[in-house]
Amino acid sequence: MRDITGDDRYETALERTRRQVPFSLVFKDTLQRPFLMLVIVIFGDLIAFPLIFRGYGLTTDQEGLTFASIAVGMAIVAACAPLIYNSYVAAEVRERKATGNPFASPPPEERLRLAMLGTWCLPISLFWFAWTCDPSVPIWVPLASQIFFGIGILSCFISSYQYIIDAYQATAASGLAVLTVVRYPISGAAVLFTGPLYSKLGNHWALTLFGIMSIPLSMIPWVFFRYGAQIRSWSRYTSKI
């Protein structure tokens, strides 16, 4: 219509919403911050793999294969995708029956159920990894711990991304962009501090530190599930939904 009439006043509701929400302001919004804190713990473990498994006398190729244990954990979560989907559909049916609206959707906090359970695999895996990553222990023992790490990673990523999408809706692209843009500088910074941290504290205590950090962070999905509606009301962008 704008092309035909030459009048820029013609715009869709989605375009008006996006025009009113600058990326710089979305970047400062509150919903993404707690989920981004988990990234520090995740990369603190991933980047340390070559440092930890170097003591086992592995070749470079073999060190790369150690990441396969994380992929196994992720595959387990992926295999549960039908169950996750069916759980959300059941919540959708309950919401529509309760409201009498055939198009009603459950609140965004419903997306956090996976993370409420799966994220606890992070402290489990980190403490397990911390005190079994020793050449005197068979390598399969610490590798098994990273299966739980993979479960924790994907549970966190799936729930946080779906939650941001449902919470922001029309402006979800900006919210997801923030998660992505901030995640990679953190990963780059992790490369700088991980080596000195592990050298100073040693593998056992460095991983234990990340494990301790992951415990309160694993409470984030529970906090958002309980107080998410109130937290979302603080945002000028989600309050319109």
C-alpha cells in the first residue's frame, strides 16, 4: 500500500510495535539477564576440556572426541521433544477450557518446565566432573558426567529461547538477538579467564567453583515460573501482550 500510494503512514501493527521498541532499549531489558548468567558457567566448563583431558595423554583428535559425551546428553533431550510438546499442548487445552477462549495460550512461564528440571543437571555434572577428572580415575567416569551437562545445556537453551519468544511475541527477534549477541562476547572472554583460573585453582576447585555458581543459577527457572508474570509486568514491551 505504501508503494502504491507513496504514503508512509500506512503500516502494520507489527511494524508500529517494532518501531516503538529500539534494539538498544531491548538490550537493557530485564528478562534476558538471568539466562545470560548461565552462559558464564556453561563456557567455563566447555573451554576447560583441553586443559582437563590433557593429563590423560590424549591426542588432539581424541580430545575433540570428548565433546561427544555432551552431544549424547543433548540427544537425550532432543529425543524427549515429543513429550515436551505434548506437555505444552495439554497446558494449552487446560488454558482454553479455563478461559472459554478457543485461541487462548498458556502463560510464557509454561515453557520453563523443561529448564526447571533439566538445569539441575548442570551442578550435578560439574561437581561430578570436578572430583573425577583425574588420571587415576578411568576417563569414562568424567566423560559420563558430561552427558548430564549436555542435558542441562539444551534444557536451558530450549526453555529460555521459547520463553523469550512467548513473552515478547512481536519483538521476540530483538530479545533473541540480545541473547545471541551477548553470548558470544562472554564466550570470548571465557577463553581469557578460564586458563588462568584453572592454573590457579586446579581442575578440581575450578570446576567446583562453577558448580557452586550453578546452584543459585539453577533456581532461575523456578523464580521465573513463580514470579514471571510480575517480572514481565515491569517491561514496557511485554506489558502490551
